Amino acid sequence: MDRNRIYLLRLNCKDQIGIVSKISTLLANKDCNIIESKQFTDQNTNSFFIRQSFQLPNELNIETINKEFEDLSVILNATYEIRHIHKTLKTLILVSKFEHCLIELINKVKSKNLNLSIEAVISNHNELRKISSLESIPFQYLPINNDKLNQEKLIVKFIEEKKIDVIILARYMQILSRNFVDRFYGKIINIHHSFLPSFKGAKPYHQAFERGVKIIGATAHFVNQNLDEGPIIEQDVEKVDHELSPSDLIAIGKDIEARVLYKAIKNFSEGRVFLNGKKTIVFKGDKIL
């Protein structure tokens, strides 16, 4: 199998008869071999989602297939995307002072478990500059200084100049403006200790300790206008007990946050995540295809 000739199709539209048949016939007529295919129909919204990887024959270029799907998308009234299966996503990571999620992402990229190009780390603090510098990742210190909108303008300028594909909030402790969220909706992914729903604000793990919680966890989600209520991509939990101190809970929480954020970004980078109103469709898979 020539992995350089493998492409990914992502398509969604209103459910209707013959969608899969039309897609399969189009690819078969061009001698494209379907390698992996997953689909889902949301009965509540009558919405159809499909993710397929296929191999392009040597004599065919991807522009020809793209034009065929452009015509089909008009017939189906669908939105679609075709890209190389190993497309590297240009990534911006926003951080504050916590380093665990940033380190996890950097390590996963270095070990080739995440196909990202980290174009920069931007922070409203200077604490994590050394981590970025050690990995030769550009670091920008953009303090708020009572002018949050101007700071965001500088971030937006960087995103547009670098054509950033995904913005990761790796424990970035700032609320993004409505304009920023609207502008990049579907590209901003946050990690949150959302399995502590009763403990908002400062020191959530200390609050959890005081209440004697028996489970802690984290949620990775798209950012929307409602704080920490965006469409969920990935979640995980661990059981805890009365023997654990607040510092123990913090350590466990950091591990969960880093793990959950990594899984969410991996699924997003492989084109497995579709927005579906207030929810997401996530086509899990063991293979990278």
C-alpha cells in the first residue's frame, strides 16, 4: 500500500437515500480503493456523517476526485473535505502557568503520535518560555495589561498569518472574547476539569477534597460562547478516596487532563471529529487511517 496516495474524505449532510452508494460508486468509477469507512445518522436531527479513507490510483490526481465530490456535494447539499491522510495541522498552543498539558502535547508530537506542527506557544505569562525554548518552539509572551482585546488582536494576527488549523487551550486561564470564539469556532479546543461541576473557580481540587469526592476527571471540548459548555470531544475519570490529599488529587487531575486533551487532539487531527449542533460525532479507530 502506497501511504503517500491515501486520502481522507469527511462529508456531512441531511440524511437521504443513496448517500453511501453515490460516494462508493464515485470512488469505484475512478479505481479508488476504500480502506476504512465509518458513518452515522443522527435520527433526531436527520443528519448524516461519514469518514472514509481511500487510496488514489497512480494515474489519477486528487484534483480530479475533488471536482467529482464538489459536484456530488451540490446534489447532496453537503459539506465535505478531502485531504491527505497524513496532513500536518498547523497548531497554536495557548498556555498560562500550568505546564503538564503543554509537555504532553510536545512529547506526543516528538514521538510522532500527533501529526501537528506547533507554530508557536503564546502565553499571558512568561513561566513556560523555557519549555518551549528547549524544544525550539517559538514562544510569544503577550500579557493582558488591562487591554485584553488588543492582546487577542495580536493572537488573531498570528493565527491568520500562519494559517493555523487548530488552537489548543492547554490550561489557558483566560476567557476568550465572543468575537474570537465566533471567528474560529470549530478550531478551538479546551481542556477542563468538568467532572468537578460543583467546584467552579479557584482551587477546584481543594474544594473536591473538602467535599470528599469519589471520582475526578476532565473533559476536552470545543470552545463556544458558554463557558466550559462547548461540544464535548473526549472525557475520562479516575476513582479517588478519602486517603488522598489535595496535592494527590491535583497530580491525578493533571494526568487525566493531559491524557484527555491528547486523545481529543489526536482524534481531531485525524479528521475523526464532526460538530453536530451542541454535540460531536467522534469516529474512534485504532488505525491512523
